[in-house]
Amino acid sequence: MINLVLNEAAEQLEESVREMVKRCVEQTLLMEEFPFDAEISFSITDNEEIRQLNRENRGIDRVTDVLSFPMLDTEDGVLIVEDSDILDNCVFLGDIVISLPKAIEQAEAYGHSLLRELGFLTVHSVLHLLGYDHELGEEEEKEMFQKQEQVLSALSLTR
């Protein structure tokens, strides 16, 4: 079971979009064989707020499309789930924050739907919550992007 805790802006998304986001989370966790129920905070914001979050949390003063705030640690690329992280067989994985204006801009630039872009950003972020990090090197980037495409293909969210 997946529990998505939505902020007010995410609650305002069309139901079909919210359902697609949930399917993206579920499919990613299924393909990664995550053995627990999971909870994720999912927020939609604007460019100004995500820029501020990026500056405060990563020291990068620019707008970005998505930020991930994992709650669990990894060791040698493996997610560490301690007994203290599990409550009623549920693990809080962390927070996802997406800039809707940036997602709209990117969907237009890449020539695909906003639904596909939000799906991509969601899958990308869930993989970060699970310990993947494309910024660690070429191999890590290749692996993460391959996994993203597998999940998106399984959900028919192709370009």
C-alpha cells in the first residue's frame, strides 16, 4: 500500500493526474521490489519556492524541476531500512517537491504531455528516495535513467 500525503496544491490537481502519480510511485516500488508499505509526501509548488528550497538545501540558487528529500540512508548504493524506520509495516521514504511551471515548460520543450513529464519527475524522485543518485557518476546515471524508462514504459508514459 502507498500513502501519498499531498500538499494543498497537489490536492488541486485533477484526479486523473493524482492517480497517475500514485501509479508511478507504486510501479517504481514494485519494480524495485520494495518490501514494505510506503508513505511519501508529495508537493506541488511554483518556481520561486522550489528555487528557495534548492538554494537552502543544496546551495544551488536556481529553479529546478523536482527535489527529493530522502528519509533513509544508503550504504554502497543499498537502501538501509532499520527496524525503527518501520511503523505498522510502513516506511516513510521522504518528500517529493515538483515545480508545476517548470514541468509545464519542460513538457512543451520535449514535445510530450504534462502527464508524461509529471510521471517522469515522480519516478525520478522516487528512485532518489530509494537511494539512486545520477550525480554520483556515469554508471549511476545510466542505471537510474534505464530504470526510469522501464517504469514509464510499463505505465505507457512514453514520449
